[in-house]
Amino acid sequence: LTTLASAQVLYPYTLGAVSDKAITETADIVSENLSDNGFNVLGKYSPANDPDRLVIVISSEELLAAAGKSGGLTGFAAALRVGLTSEDGKVNISYTSPEYWLNAYYRNDYDKVKSTLASLKPKLEKVMKASGTWSGKGFGSGKGLEADDLRSYRYMMGMPRFDGTNELGNFGSFQEAIDKIESSILKGVPNVDKVYALEIPGKEMKLYGFGLGGETGESHFLPIIDISSPKHTAFLPYEVLVTGNEVHMLHGRYRIALSFPDLTMGTFTKIMSSPGDIEDLLKSIVE
């Protein structure tokens, strides 16, 4: 049985449902259904300021309990994303497939938190069935990836894995790090907008999501990499995690590749500067 389970193929996103209502109305329906099914809506925004895209970021008791159990960088796994995209006169409602992302972020600890997270998938399916015409199809990779591959994922030799993060800053304490970020948000940082913030109870961990504007932000790299259909709208926003006194982001070469595992080297070459650009933008909130 275990062999069968570990050989299961996983996809970055799931097309949950298709709606024939407008994107704003669909977002209201989806948000309500998420709340009714035990999800906490943390924030919403339109990636690349595109009126045809909307992301709803969510968390839940299960996600918080699992992150609290593991600590450290697994704080990145405390939120999931629902992406709404107007395509061909309909709105595709997709979401980040929990098993894909949580295998990647928990790695070998996934088995320890698996039972805590088991209810996420059926709850999300329930939300989707209530929000439009049910689909349930995985997408975002032609062949999909097995859990084992996700736990040690990197795009190719020499590329960073999950723990090869960019450390954006180091402070005297957790509180000092949080105070710095919060004061930057309050003052306003050019081209960096807070979408959500989520504190993991009982741990010195806080996860933020930021929308990235300007010439080097989302409107630059999203049209180059998000070229297939359905769209990978739920790829964003980009996260920053405060864990203890350190502030981290997942390396662009890992985080973008995990979100678009089928992209060719040729396409990646067109956004070669983006991992560094994203780091520069996000660094500005701790400087």
C-alpha cells in the first residue's frame, strides 16, 4: 500500500470548478464557501494588477497546527492559495494542491503531519462543488511529480532546494524583526504591497505575502512564464517568513520552478533576472 501511495502523481494546482459568473461575484461566492468550510480568508489581490486574475489566500486550523508542530521553514506551508482567472468567458477557480505543496515544504516530515492535514482536500472539494461546475482536475505539470521527487525538489543540478532560502535579514529578536517589517509596511515600500500576514500560534513564526509591482515585478515575469491554460494564478503572492530572529524568502529559482515545473530552460532564461529582482524588492521591507 505504501508503495502505491508514494508513487501517486501530484500536480501543483487543481482546477476546482468553473463559474459562469463575473470574477468579482465568483470571488464573493468562493470566499463565503471557504469561510463556511472552516477556512480563514487572509487576504485577496489581483496579481500583476490584472483584472482577469484574483487570488484568495487562506489558512485553517489544520495548516496552523501542522506548521506549529514542525516549526522552522515549514511556516511557508501555513497558507494555501485559491486562484480565480477569467479565461474564455468563464472563471476558472483553481487552488494550490495541498499534497503537492505540503510534500515539497514539509519534505520528510510530511508523514508526521499527514493525518493533521488529511481533511484539507475533501474540504476544498466541498468548497469548489458549491462555487461552480466541479472539475477536480490536477494541472500545472504534464506528467506530475511523485511525493519523493517533491521532497527533494530542485529544477536541475546546481539549483537550490527548499532549504536553500535567501535570508533577507537577521535581527536581535523575533519581535524586532516583526516590528521592522510592520513599520516598513506602514510607511509604504515602493512596489511591495502586503496581501496578508499570518502568525503561527505558540511559535516565533509569522508568514507574510506580498504583491510585487514596478518594472521588475509580477507584470514583468508573469506574462513570460504563465503561458499555458488553465493559468497558474495561484502561484502568487510571494512569501516572506519570519522564523525566530531571521527573515527568509524561498529562492526564486526554487519557488518559481516548483510552481512551473514544466517550463523550459529557454523560458527560464527570459526571466533570469527575476529571482534577484524579487529578492531586491522583498529585501527593501527589512532594510
